[in-house]
Amino acid sequence: MTRLAQWFVALLWLAAGVQEVRAAEIVLETPMSPPAWALLERELLKANAIACQEFFQRYFDDRGYLECVERWGGDDGPDDAIENLQDWPLLHALGGPDVVRDMVHKAWEGHLRQFTAAKTKEVEFARDGMYYREFPVMMDWLHNGEGLCVFNVMGLSAPHAPKFSERTRRFADFYVPADDNPLNHTATANYDQKLKLIRSMFNGSRGPLLRKATALDWAGDPIEIEGRFKPGHGERTFAEMLKHFEEYTDTLGDHPQNMLATSLAFNAFAATHEDKYKNWLLEYVNAWCDRATANNGILPSNIGRDGKIGGDANGKWYGGTYGWGFTVTDPVTGKKAHRNTVRLSLIGFGNALLLSGNQKYVDVWRKQIDAVSANAKEIDGKKQFPHMYGDQGWYDFQSEPWQPGLLEIAYWSMRDDDLGRVANNPWIAYLNGRAPTYAESALRADLNRIRLHVAAMRQDTTTPDTRLSDDPMKFNPCSVDSLVHLVLGGISPGKNGSPLHARLRYFDPHQRRPGLPADVAALVDRLTGDEVRVTLVNVHQTESRAVLVQAGAYGEHQIESLTLDGQTRPINDRRVAVHLPPGCGGTLTLRTKRYQNIVRFD
């Protein structure tokens, strides 16, 4: 670093009000004409923000309420209301403007008030409000997870927002027993600490549903449909809505999808570093690891309230709603529908990996995929793979193996054999140098998606009294998948409430906020188990910029050293500060140790 560059850095930190710079500092002094990918990234951040503002003005009122008919249920409900803003906190955390953060907070607070006030007439457990203590009264975690997809990444955008830390504790405390917990009665009701299980598929702030669920519990109160609404599953009458859920009754006992509740404990630990949250998360996920081992490597889809595999499903390891054998009849089409949601439990294993760094949680999922695929057989001269298991054994044979989570396990392990299974994934091919045009094409695709969603939204003819809570979802313009891949070297959290898994993250020291500073772009073009290669560039031609580069979304990784222009220097920190003079940039190779640090929001 030249003496002039050192002066620039010191002046920048002083302007930002930073008394002490704890991260190592470097300067990228090489002039760099703005690459096309950099300009596309900046345009994508801008276009997302503009489109999201139009979406918000179209569907939310001044209170932050979604303008819709408020209902409880698995078709549409409180979870869908806030899911309409999926990925918006990520947009802000990537560097989108603060107006995005403000809209998220307004909608989050608004929907909490809206659905606390909203009450059912016939569904007994929601008659006093669909939310209690700002959380769903009781519902399955396919839907709870969707309803938390915004909250569970809000800590990356605004960890110091009012009530955020308090809420992470309260929500986790619905499941984490502790003697000093004022909500201990709810946690104890939901979670059997002795048997290490959640007692029912329906659970929440009012505890578990300790009876079989009914179609009404799932469908919500009766509602006029024909000529007024277009439910997402295509039902034409309320009778068909009930028919849709008539076989969804075997909800007693634990199910792997309950592991989505561990995201609550992850958030609470990242916000507070109270060991009880980490300990509970690992205890519960470890219990499921043991159950998979005891069941020939496959997660059973029912653990009875007695702690036995299949204990609430007539002894069948594959039983229960959303289980391995859960095949129902679609009342709209009359066809059989296979609805096994064991795949959702992958999020729990990812949470345990983030907190422990233990690759055994990846091993469990890999072994399960292999165990299912081992039952392949030849049908009509072609190898076919099962996706379901019932009284008749394995069924629903398809040409492709059952292998959800292949990208996640490859990303988490970085093992050659896991990466080989996803070698044809365009992003993985790009990281391996086999798809040189991927970055620009992916960014352009997200820009195109924004345009198409806004155009469709402008053609939407629904009004608040003919709109269900999930109707606007298909118009949500927020498109950040390419940015998560290319800027963060990460994988999308999706819609089920997963935390963010990423190799890098950025902060603006001048504005004291998360995300890339104005005019800065970043491109991760290589990932290995112990290295990240990233190019940083300041596209502003007359003003300097600075950025803090962090290893891991939650600082969970450690930067050992940094190589720039063939010279390597030690770092030994989770962050490095980078100064970018006007129109300059450079490529850094960061040697890292993954999962070395305690997760934290910043």
C-alpha cells in the first residue's frame, strides 16, 4: 500500500466515524474499466428496488397491511401474506437502498398486527387470533417456514432493528425449554425434552395440536370461491378445499419437517450467543441423525409421542401426513399426488453445520440419497428410481433419482464426489471455468424476470375483496439469485425459512450498513474448500469507495491469508477492509478455513 493510499484509507475510516479499524486493510490501485458484469450488478440492484416499491404500493396499505381477504389455512393464510416479500431483506443486505429495508419492516409489523386481529369462526385454535405473541398459533412447518422466510434473514439486513433480538428469543423459546423461561410451559408442550421430539406436526405459540387434524383445520373457515377467488391449488368450491385436505389427518408425533423450527434457535443464538439455543438445536438435529441411522440411513417420517419410529402411524416408519407414503387424490384433477416433505428437513442439517462445522450433518443427507437410490430397478429396460415408500414397498419410480439437496451438500462439503453430482449446474460449471458467459447471462435473466413480473402485476385485476393472501406472490419482482451466487458465492435460502449460506458478505463502513457500497461490484468466480477468488471494482470514476469483506454470511469462516498480484499476506481475521480509488479494482484470492467462528449478526 502506498503512503497516499494509506492516507486515503485513514481519511475514509475517519469520515465513517470509525475509531479503530480491526480488519486488515488493502488497496486495489489498478485502473479497471467497468466490466459488463459490474454494470449489470449495479443495474440489477437498482431495478429490483424500483420494482419492489411499485409492488409494495400496489398491494400494501399505509399500515403495512396486505390488502386481501384475511384467512387461515394451508391454501392461503398469514404465512403467504409476508411470503410475498421473499428475498427482500437479502436485496437490502446485498446493497439495495434503505427504502427496501423500510418496506420490509413496515410489512412485517403490519402483518403481525393484521393477523393477530384476524380471527377464525370455525377453526378452534385460531378463534382468538391467527397469531399469538406475534407467532402462528399452531400450523405445520411447511407453512410456518414459508411465513418466516422474511424474518429469518432480516438479521442480515437490520440486526439492530427494534424488537428483533427480543423476537428471536421469544420465537425460539416456544421450543427451547429452560427453567428461567417464562414461556417454558409452551416450549415443554411443543418439545419433549426427554424423548427429544416435537409432539405434533401442528405446533406454534399455543403449543401442539394433540389430536388428529381435520380438513377444516387445514382449509380454514368456509369461503365463497366460484366467481370470486382463484385458489392456488385450483379448487372451485369450499367443498373441494376440504376435499383437498381430507387425508391430511395423521399429524400426531414428530416429522422431519419440524426441523425447520431450528432456524428460530439459529437466529436466537446468532443474536444473543446464549448457549441454550445452540445446545437445543444440536440436540434436536442429533436425535434425527440417530433416527436415520436406526432406519437404514433414511429419515423416518413419523416418530410417535412415545419416541418410537412410526409410533403415531401404526408402527410405519413411512407413515403420517407428508410422509414417505403420503399419496393423496387431488380433488381438482382426480389424479394421485405424491406429497412427501421429508426434503424440507435439509434446512435443519444446514443449521447444525453452521453452528458446529461438523460434516456429519452433510453425511446424513448424502447417505439418505444413496439409500433411496439403492432401491432402483429396471422397468421396461430402463433404470428407474423410487421416490416414495408405502405398504407395498418402494413406488413412484422415475427416471431421475430422489436427490433433493444435491447442490446444498456439494456446497457444504466441497467434496469432489458431491460436486461431481452437480457438475452440470450452470453456476457450478461457471465456478469450474466451463461456463464463461454465465455471470452476464444470469444477471440479465434476473433483470428480465423483474420486467416480466412487473408487467404481469400491472395486468392484475384483483381487488382487496377478491384477493387471497398468496395471489400477489407470483408477481413478487425481487430477483436476487444471480447476486447471491455471484456476489456472495452463496446459495439462495429459498422460501422455507433457511438462513443464508454464503462464502462472503460485504459491509459499507461509510454508511454503516450491510451490503456493497454504492458503485462497488463484486464477482466470485472460483470456490474450493479452502479458497475464494473475488474481483472487486469501483465503477465510479471520480470518487473512492471502501468495503469490508467478511468470510461467511454470519462471519462463520476465517480468512487465513490474501493473495493479490502474486503476493500473499496473512490476515487471520473474519474480515478484510478494501479501499477502492476511483475506477480501480482487483482480484483477491482469499484462503479460508470454513466454520471456524461463532455465527453472529452485524
